[in-house]
Amino acid sequence: AMMGWIAVSLILFLILPTRRAVIAGTIISMLFLPIHEYLFRGMIEYNKVTACSFVLLVWVVVFDWRKLATFVPGLIDLPMLCWCLIPLASSLANHETISDHYGFYDGLTSSLRQTAMWGIPYFFGRLYINDARAARDVVIGLILGGVIYIPFCLYELRFSPQLHNIVYGFHQHSWFQTQRGGGWRPTAFLDHGLMLALWMTAASMAAFWLWQGKTLRSLVWMPIWALVVPLVITSILCKSALAALMLVVGIGLFYVIKLVKSPLPLLLLILFVPTYEILRLSQVWNGNDLIVAAENLFGPDRAASLTVRLYNEDRISDRVLKAKPLLGWGTWGTYMTDEDEERENAIPDGAWVVTVGKFGIIGLICFTTAIILPAFLYLIRVPGKRSLEPDVLPVTFLAMFTSLFMIDCLMNFFVAPLYLLGIGGLASIASALVKHHARGPSFFQFITWRLLRRMHKHHDAHQ
């Protein structure tokens, strides 16, 4: 399968336009390639991530080198570039102080892995997802991927997560974590059941938004509303409390934005992420309120799981801030141990705390900014009344899902390349909006002007 993927992806580029070939290749590789890797001496591993990124990049160079030659990077790409290079800086900083494992070679290979996972899918988005029609293709691809996965989810809900074992001969993850709520949590061909739950939730929200926004009436010869119902039901059956909560929030946000006629709710949701990171990293907030809320909403089991997560966050944050606050402890997992040998190693879950442990505060800034900046710039530039119009709605959906994906990264660490493709597309569209409105008032200037105007009218009426 891993070697055959090279031929399959070539066929996609031969029969589809390049943009759709990239989208289809990203989705197919993520949904169906095995969780396996081949080790090549002196090189990075050939696995699901590198197969998706580097193989597709080769075909882009072969079939669309003219468009590749016209790409001009901008300042908006700087955070992602820094995020891809931060492993090199961290490894060089730790070469003398921790271990000989660190150094230029380790840092270079780690940066290549980071580029394969984050940078190349983001670059595809910058290259091809540069308008609302292209964003619509990404969202439709997300929905189709969810629809294709419905029978796989239902099969594993009934017979346990066996598909990866049946097709490839081994289970890709701990069997213990597939048991949930007296039954099974499906995994299919993804890394973990939580990753699958997030994928199905994203597909459900995408179908709902395009249905309610009248952007898409039918798909695969079926009315879009007929796909929303099975997608939502399957998402809930995936048995992830956080994914279920995100599904409710994502659907609710559509109506809130429609009611207030402003993207302000999404801006507040985006700002929640760095606020959480600052409060938890500085340990100003211990998270007890969050534990109480989890217990009230989902029961004591989920609250206990959250308690363990927050405890490990505190341990890792404390170790990083005391010894290596700027560039962290590197990629070899030293950040998970401490001087007290009687205590077990910390077990990180959230992407943000893993980033802090490996790459320090600088790495966390690069990571957070690279993901949320495109959505933030888009939302402060798009006119509020137009944000849910049928032709613009797919882009607004990508901005909404980006914020929810970052919230998921506070608790989990599961990255799908299609999400990065959408974020890269947001960066292209946001850059175009910023250039187009360079001489016009910003979102905040417009809001300030409206408030002052209203105050002036109220004052005149009072006089």
C-alpha cells in the first residue's frame, strides 16, 4: 500500500485538475494508508505523513511547475516557517547541555518531519486554495471523506476496531483505548479513535453549514440534508466527549454569527486558545473549574481523565520554565522526566504542552501563531454581513473549524493534513483581503466608528 500509493497518486494527477488531485490525494492518503513506516538509513521515515506530503509535492512539481514558480511567500507565512525550523534551533541549543543525540543532524531531520506534517500541506493550501471556490472544494472533500467513513465507523462500533488489522495485519494503537462506554470506539485507518471522532465531527459541521447556508444543495446524488443526519449520528457514536461538545459549538456558532451579523464570536473563540495557554503555562489558573464543568457535563470518568491531563501539564510546564524556557528540552522526550525518580514520567496529551516541552515558549508562539493567524486576519477583514453568504461561507467555515481544531490541540495531538491545507488556503485568502483593503478601515476601526456615531446620535437626541 505504501509503495503503491506512488502510482495511485500519479493516477489522480492524470485524471483530475491539479488542485482537486491535491485535495483528493490528501484525503485518500490520510483515510486509507496504514499506520506504518519504513526506515531509510540517513533519511527521515517513509510513513503516512511523508507519503502524503512528499509524494504529492513531487507530482505538483512535475505537473504544475509553472504555478509553483509563480508562488511568492509573504509575511503571513513567517510563523509557519519558524514552526518548521524550530526543531533545528532546539536541537542545536541542547547539543552541549543534554545529550550528543542532539545537534545539527537531529535538528535537520526533526525539521524535515515537521515540514512534512505541517509545512507542505500548508504550502499546498497557499498554492491552490486562494479563493472561495477552492475553499468550497476543500469543504466538499471533507464531507465526502466523512460520508465514505460512515460504514467503517458503524462496522467497528459493532465488531470492534478491526479494519486496520484485517487489511494490514496489525492494530495501530493500544487496544485498551478502543473500549469506551461499554462498547467500542471506532478507529478505522487513523491513528486513534479521538482523531476519527474529530474528523467525523468536522465533516458533520461542514455538511450542516453548507446546507443551512444554501451553499450546497446536493452531493453524490443525494440532498445535502440527507447526509447531515447520518454524519451527525455517526459523530456522536464515535464516543468522544470533546468532539461532541465541538459539534454542538460548531452548529451553534452558525446561528450566533447569523444573528449578530458579525464574525466577532469566532474572533473571541480564537483568542480563547492563547489565553488558555498563557494561564496554564504561568500556572495562574489550575483548571479546577474546567474539571467541575467536565464532571457536570460528561460524568466522573471524563473529569478524572481531564484531571490527569492538567496534572501532567503542570509538571511539564514547571520543568520547562525552571530549566529551558525559551527552546525547551528537544524532541527526545527529556521534558517528560524530572529529578524525582520515584515519580513516573509525565504523559502529555495536548499539542500545546508537547510543544512547550520540546520547543519552549518560542516554539509555542510559533505553533499558535502559525495556526490561528490566517483565520484571525480573515475574520477581521471579511464584512460581517457577507461572512455567511453562500459564496463566502466555505471560507468562514474553515476559519471556524481552525479555531475548534486549535481548541482540540489543547487536549489532544492529532493532525490531519487536510486541516493544514485549509489553514494555508485561509492564509492566501486573508492576504488577498488585507491587500485589497489596505486603504480602507479595519474591522476594529469600523466598530469604533459605529460606537462613536451611536453615542453622538444619543447625545443629540438627549439635547
